[in-house]
Amino acid sequence: MTSANRISNLQVSGKRVFLRCDLNVPLKDGVITDDGRIRASLPTIKTLLDGGAAIVIAAHLGRPKGEAKPELSLAPVAKRLGELLGREIKFESVATVVNADIQAKASALQSGEILLLENIRYAAAETSKDEVERAEFAKQLAALAEVYVGDGFGAVHRKHASVFDLPKLLPNAAGVLVAAEVEVLKKLTIDPVRPYGVVLGGAKVSDKLAVIENLLGKVDVIAIGGGMLFTFLKAQGKEIGKSLCEDEMLDTVKGLLATAEKKGVKLLLPTDIVVAPEFSADAKPTLVSADAIPADQLGLDIGPESAKAFSNAIIGCKTVFWNGPMGVFEFANFANGTKVVAEALIEVCQKGGISVVGGGDSAAAVRKLGFADDQFGYISTGGGASLEYLEGKELPGLKALGL
């Protein structure tokens, strides 16, 4: 990352800064259940405030698809952000995101003041595939400020108005968070310290296919857990009962297994599985061999033998990337695999290695299981963006910032 792209090189004193954050936090009954992404945005916000800026913040929450949905309002985020900063956050819930009143309020901002716009995706133009429509919306947003800072890493893989089109219209730089994310991901892609291990979980092979294909030629070991592991087991001819499976991916998975063997990559699959008759927190767990999943059961976690094998492989690495829980970590009976993997990543750090938790459900899992962010090398805020970076894709939001 060149120095020209750094926030420290922007002149922000006495100016209004348009700050694109990622404040897409999980909500339950209108209450934030994990404020990690809000906390991750604080360093950039504080840097801008210390520099004498007034800030207009834009962010999204969920996928309202161009409609004003009250349950996806950023009102709870405004409240929590104000608590964390110890200052007032100006906020109005308006369906249009930008209107004459919002423009007037942005223009009136003084140094040290913050205006949080309503969910940017309430505006259909934000996510439009029509470049003219997006560009017109970006012009409306540009009128609210004089400088742009991109700090919403979780959205940089999207060609959206506030992420891709807007930076072109104003002097711009990457925020503290985006700069840190890029530096960490470079360590995973440019001459990583070996041995290099990757742990992948989550529900679907199709969601991780591209990253697996790209990493097979670059890593020493890949461990597969989560719902996607059952497609691998079935591809090996094993009975998986009622477990999740993408039958249309079986031939592809067979190809991945063959490629891993050909390239000398150690691809670890579980040897024991924790199963239950139904997907429920109260379901009775049973431990079975990966070769003997009963027809009336579904797998909800990797077993302790597998967790230990995964842990040993991880601890033997000096660079580790993890994306996706090993089981249904939200249910206590099926959280052990994820917990053991998390503990292994912590040990890698303690031994001087690099461990990166790849955002999304993985980040939520480590916090829910009681781990602190600083126990890991780095916790990414953008699961999808991290994966696409590791796939080798060009990310629109980073390109717009010259990264």
C-alpha cells in the first residue's frame, strides 16, 4: 500500500469527510448482538475527529433491496456508536437516504460532529447494475462532503455507488481498517511464512469453491469442516444420513480431492462426527464415525478426534487462515469443534505465527465462545471480501482507492 493512499496524507481539518464504514452488525429483536464491526470502525473515526474533520458516515445493514425496511434501520447502530465514542451522533431515518434536509444538515456540520446516514441500501441506486444510475447517486453523495475515506472492508468486493463510484469524485484514501485488512491479506497471498494452513467451514462447498481451487496450489494443508464437509464425504462414497449436501457439486469435489493429492496438499476431512436426529439446540448429540453416519441422523459438528487432528495440523503451521465454523456453534452441544480450532489459532499466535480469522460467522463464533479479539493475530471484518481477495479477484472498492 503506497503512502499516497493513507488517511494521514489527507487534509481533513475543517472539512467534511464522507466515511464509508461497514456497520452491518447482527440484530435480534432490534438489539445488536455483536458490535465488533462498530468497534473496528472506531480507529478511523477517531483519527478523522483528531484531525479536525466533520464526518458523514454511510453504511449498510442487511439487504433491504432498495426499500426502507424499519427492521434494517441503522438507528440501533447510531445509538451504539454514540455510546462508544461518548458523543452525539446525528441521525434521521429517511427512506431516501439523501434529500434536501440531509444535505443541509451535512453542510452545517462543524468539526467534531458526526452525521450517520440511514441504511445506504435503502436507495436502490446504491446497488444498481446500471452504471449511470449509480453514478448519479454517487454525485448526490459527493455533494455531502469534500473528502472520501473508504473503510468498509466488508463491502469492498461490491461495485456499489458508495464503494466504487463515489471515491472517484473526491480526494480519497483508505481508512485505518481497510489499510490493515489489505496488509494482513498480503501476508496470506504474497510469500506467506510456511507451513501455511487453511481451515474452511460453513454450509456450502459452492461458496468456497473458488478459494479452495486457488489455494490448492499455494497452501500446505487444508482442513474442511462445517456443513460443506458432508459433500466431501459423500463424494468419497460415504453415507451421510440427513446431513447437508450439494449433490450437484459431487463431481467437482472429486476433482478437488484429486488435485490436492496431485499437488501434495494435505486435505484433512473429519474421521468422527457429532450427529443428531434434528437441527435443534436441544437435540441429543451422538458421536459416530465419519464412515457410519446413521440414515436418520444429520451431522452438526466435527467430533473430538477430528478436532484434535485439525488442531495438531494448525499448530504445526506458521500462517493460518480460518473462514467458517466447524459446526453449529450457536448450539452448545455442537460448538466443540469450532472452539478447539479457535484455541489452535491462538496457540499459533503465541508461538509467533500469524493467524487470521476470516470474518463473518467465524468472527461471531469466537466472540460467542468467549474469546477476545486480541487473542488472535487478526479478525477480519469482511468474510466475503476476504475470500474474494484470496481467490485472486480484483475488488472494486480497493481498485477505487488505488490499492
